[in-house]
Amino acid sequence: MEKNAALEFEKYLLSPDVQAQAVGYGLRPVSGEITVDHQGSPFVDWKDNGVVTVVERTTAMRNPDRDVLLALLRWFDLNIAQ
């Protein structure tokens, strides 16, 4: 039952209408059909402040190294998971 609800919710979130609305909140759409470079988009409004409409693959974030992940886990254990 929960799995079906989760799948329906996922379908709703990935629908073109909801993806277009998400752009208005500054979220990048999953679908390639939805653009972020239209009038009224926060990506266009904040372009002068360094926001880019297209993230180039070469500047995409890489996966953190093993040492970074271990440090994050250690910090989490010490500060959060008590």
C-alpha cells in the first residue's frame, strides 16, 4: 500500500505541471522538456548574481572522496546520532 502511494506521489512530482511549478521555487526540473530560462524564472532573475541556467558537465559536482564521507559520518555520530 505505501509503495503504491509512493509511486503515485513520484508520478505526481515528475509531472510536467509540477516540474514547471518547481522552477518557480528555484528547483531545477528533472524533465528536459521544462526550461528554466523563461521570463519570471528565478534562474533568469538571479543571473546577474551568478546563477546559471545550464550547469555544464565539466563544472558538475563530483562525488566526495572516501575520507570526506568518513569525516561526515564521524561528525554525524558525534553531534546528531546520540
